[in-house]
Amino acid sequence: MHTRDTSSIKPVGVADLLIVRQNLKEYRLKEVAHIENILKGETKTREHRRAITTEEFSLTEKEKTTEDEKEYESTPRFEMQQEANDTLKEDASLEAGLSLSGKYGPIAINTTIFIMPESRK
């Protein structure tokens, strides 16, 4: 065995030795995140990966609505009156006719020419 020479070792200072003892009084239940059993002599490394993912969603929608509203309203009483007036005008319009008749011996000739307006044809 080797013996060390302690003659060159000198104390740095003198102080009081304070011993602090701790006794647990209670256990407060808290959340435990992770527990793993590892045997003596094993080493275990654990990696944590945190990712922040941003997702963008864009929707463009265009809608064009055109609405035309027209009223096609007619009153039957005015239409009937207009038709009656048109019929009277046609009946009162100028109608011309020519009727010729002639006789020469035993031969008789009758000719009638009648002119009617275009709207009545």
C-alpha cells in the first residue's frame, strides 16, 4: 500500500459544520408527465419534437345576380274598346265598286268591279 505524504496539505479555514435534515410531511398529488423504468447501467435519451403548423385556407367566391323586372300589365277593357274602334273604322272605310251591265241583242254582259282596302283582304 502506498502512503501519502500529508505534510504539504494545510487547512483552508476553520468553520462550523451545519447538518440540515429534511423530513417530508406529505405528498401533494400533481400531474406526472412521463415515467420510464431504466435498469442500472443503461442510459436513455428522450427527444421532444414540437412543431407549429399553420394552415391557410382561402376561398374567393363571386356571384353576380341581375334581375330585370318588367310589368306587362294590360287592362282588358281598354283592349276591347280599342278592338271595337278598329272594327268600326274598317267597316266605315272607303269601299268602292263598279257594276256594269249591258245588252246587245241576245247577249247580256254583267261586270262588277269591287275594290276593298288592304286591311280587310
